[in-house]
Amino acid sequence: MSGIKNVLVTGATGFIGRALCTRMLTEGWQVHGTVRSDRDSNRLPESIEPVSIGSIGADTNWDGKLRGIDTFVHLAARVHVMDDTSVNPLEAFREVNVAGTKQLAQSAVSAGVRRFVFMSSVKVNGEGRETAYTEEDEEAPEDPYGLSKWEAEQELRKIYHMSGLETVILRPPLVYGPGVKANFYNLLKIVDRGIPLPLAKIDNRRSFIYLHNLIDAIITCINHPGAKGQTFLVNDRQDVSTPTLIRKIASAMGKPARLFSIPAFLMQMAGKLSGKTASVDRLFESLTVDSTKIKNEIGWNPPYTMEYGLKETAKWYTKKL
């Protein structure tokens, strides 16, 4: 690509979106970010052009809002939530993640957008197994979120083949870094407070990706001609067990890792009694991805190590307190 890149990012106020927009601005790109309404514009990073669209779904009106846009990065989604209270969770996911994505991609085609980068999830592959997932594996999503992402991918592939919109699909595992929320943030809090965890003997392997490694992968997928039409699994290329991750977090924080072990069946029993069987089971399971394809196809390698990423995350967490 030559000249100034003109990019629109959905989910620009989120964890990944803010970091991506900031990186693009430093590289001299013209960056636009979607917001639900004009009053949300102050949540965007400074110098981002706001695009007010309301909610994302089958009826979102993109007319006139994609003029001049060369590349679209679609990060916004209805994300996986615990204890979903929707009457029909799958349909709620489909409205945003499938119908909304399809509507956006079709509007992008009409507006002459060149490339469309879609943030999917490793949950399209499944919830874990002993061997690493690859892009050649048959997809096996197990929850409404993963299924909706898989269905969105299929819609994008149809549009790519019919229109030539240069679609790129990324499937990351759990993303961590400054600004992280949910389970990873809770783990930071537990380690910081010195709360003992009964996870010392867990022997599994998990893939993760540092926020700025993911940002770098997105940028590469925007720029590289060989990325069009591709699906890529991405990670830090440093898989770790659950107790090893906790020790690395503790080291990054300058804290001791307080780990002890109890029989697995006792933890599983506690999970069953508390209604958190799935969460407890995943502590013992492996979920890894093989990111060889993105390296071979477009030459992408993660620029940061997991140790660096965890140190930066720990710095952010400490400043936040």
C-alpha cells in the first residue's frame, strides 16, 4: 500500500481497539472509530475520527459512513459472558456477530473498501484438546459465542468469493496486556494479594497472545498482499501450563507465587457444588494453537516475548491501583 492508509475500526473504544488505533495513529494513518452515539466520542483515543452507528446488527445503516475507507478492522462483537441472561443467547450472538458482520461486509463491498480484517476466536476451533489446533482442523465450536463467530466467518468467505473483498480472519486465544479485564485481571489481583491457589500440580498447556503482538499481527494482515482470503491462528509461540503462567505473573509483579496442590477430584467436586464445573475443568485442560501458517504465509513473528508482555501488564496493573 502507498500513501496514507484510511482505516475504520469497530470496537475502537475497547481493549484491543484503543491499542490498535493508537498504533495506527503513530504510523500516520487516518483512523476512524465507531461509537454507539456522538456522546461516546470522548471514549476514543485522541485524534480518532468518530463514526456514530448505534448498535451493530442486521439493520445497521452504514450509508455514507464508509466513504474513502480503504481498510476495515472489525473488532466489535457480542462477547462470551458468564451467566448469560438472554432468553435466547444464540440468537442474541447471531444478531450482532453474524448478521451485523454480514451487513457490514456487504456495505464495505458497496463502498469500495479493499480489505476487511475480522477478529474471530480460537473458540471456533473448540474449547481445547491435547494437541495444538491448526487452520486445517475441522471447526468445532461448543458455545453460542464460538458458533456465532464460526457462522460469521462463513458469511465473510462467501462475500470474499463473490465480491473480491479481501477478507482476513484472525483467531486468537486469550489476549492479555495493559487494560485486560475479566478472568486475567482477576488472576492479576489474586497473585498481587498473595492468595494461595491449589494449582501447583496441574500439567496442561495453554496458548496466549500479548495485546501488542496481536496488534502487530493485525497491522501485518492489513499490509501484506498474501493475507487476503486467509484465516490465521495467532499466539505468543510460548505455551505454558497454568501454574507456570501464575509463576511468570508473580515474577513480573515481584511477588511470590503461592501455589499448593490438592487432588483434582476435590477441585472438580467443588466446581460441581458451586455450579462452576466448566470453569474448573478448564483449569486442567490444554488449549494450544499452532501459528506456523501466518509465519510461513506472510512472515509474521510475535515481536514481544511473553515475559515482556507480562511485565508491561504488571506495570499497568500496579499503576491502576
